[in-house]
Amino acid sequence: MNTTENIRLWFLTCPTVSAILKFGTDYIGENATECSIYSVPTTLSYTEDVLGNITYNNRQKLNFIFAFRAPYGDDVEQNLDNLQFFSDVQDWMYTQNTVKNFPTISEGEVISIMPMKTQFVATASADSAMYQMQCTLEYWRE
């Protein structure tokens, strides 16, 4: 399996996320309620010597977006529930970091996986919105 799939499977171990009926990768449908993981370009950390030889640093980052499509509109309680969903997921992520329960990746050994930016509505229609939270996974490169 690739890294994105392993991250998706890791999120599915979160009780809040596991209740969602559909969880994709790099795609989210128009119907509420779905989740997805999106790849985000991430700069590899490296050094270059005077001869142009490149050496990748041992500590690297991988950025991604955790997205959630949910019912949305003028119902204040529903919108607050959507935000609570992310609070629950973030709390779960913090706990997983504390106990060092991370996804397995082919690039190396994960040392943390945390939200970088809090959730926000990326797109919205009259009856649903796609919220997203930007995350970063740090790892020791093998």
C-alpha cells in the first residue's frame, strides 16, 4: 500500500471518523457525509554541496489535507456539529501522537502526524459544505 492509503486507514481507526460511511482518497463526492485525504505538494528537505551533489535530510515532512463534506446551511446546531467533528478528530490525533500510534509509511518511520491549520469551509452549497484541515506528517527518512 502507498503512504496516502496508510494515512487513510490510520484515520479510519478514529472512532469519530469510522462512523462516516465513505472515506476516499483525492476525491470527495457532492453528497454529505464523506471524508477524503488529499495529497498536497511538499518540498523535500535536502542539502547541496559545491559540486551539486544532493543529500536528503533524514527528517522530512509530508503535507496532506483531511477533508469532510457535511450537511450545511442556516441550521446553527448542524454547523456546530460539523466543527465538533474536527475538534474530536484533532483530540484523537493529539492522543495518537502522545502514545506514538502512527501509520506505517514506505518512506521511513513516522515521528508525528498533526494538524497544521484548523478546519475551515473550503467550498459550500445550499445544503452541504466541504471542510478541510491541513495536516503534516513528519518522519525519519530511511
